[in-house]
Amino acid sequence: MPANLSEAKYILNIIENSSKSLVKYNFIIKPHPNYISKNSIEKYIIKNNFSFSYALTSESLYSIIENNITVISTSSSFCLEALLMDVKVVLISSRSGITQNALTYFPELKNWYVAYDDKDLEKYLDKPINSNNIEFEDYIDFSNFYKVEKLYKEEFKL
């Protein structure tokens, strides 16, 4: 989940709105380790009586995606890393302005989509995965480039 709690809740709401057609999916929810507790996510899900199947985890992101086919999040460096590991990524669009999407800097990467609502999420979860055919060395270079570029832009307000 993203670091922002309201964005995390927004993603959960989109999943819930899609849940009737997504009964075959089990969602693994990993709250951002520095900003959101598992307890706050669980309370939100229970309070809203969400019906989708889920498990909360604190496992590393890498161990989670080894056994899963899709990452749902907002734009983050982990989305790029997941793509480089041939995992499908669905970015949930921002509801408060422009969606930050650094994945557009990597046109050679496949398997990522921007979902604007629950219908988009349903559509993209069923899309097949196509290999990105990127070597591990390229993975390290891409990941580090993205993180450095992001820090540079934040530092200089670009």
C-alpha cells in the first residue's frame, strides 16, 4: 500500500467496488512499513464491511510477488521493480490531480496499466502477462536510475 493512508483507503474502496467480479482473487495487502499499520488497514476493512478475500502481511515485497501475478498500488519504485520481475502492475490513478507515473520513462516495459475506477481494475487484472525480457544487470541499472532520478527531482523541485 502507498504511504498515504487516504490513498491506501482509496485503493481498498476500488477493490471492494470490484469485488463481486473479482471473487477468484485473494488480495495480499502490505501496508507501507513506515507510515501505515496493519491494524489501521484491518480496522478500515472491518468498519466498512468489505467483502473481498484478503490477507494482511508484513513479509518483504519481494517474497510476496514471487507467488503473485499483480501489484496494485500508486506510483512507487517498487512498481518498477515488480515490472522488471515480470509481475503485472496496476497503478490506481490519483483522485486529487495528476497521476504521477514514472513508468512512462521506460517504454520498453510491458504489463503496466493505469486504472481510473473499479471497471478498469477488473479489466486489467485479467490481462495476460508478457515477459519484459530484461537481464538482471539491467534490472539493477533501471531500479537505481529511477531512484536517483526521483531523488534528484525532489531535491531540485523539478
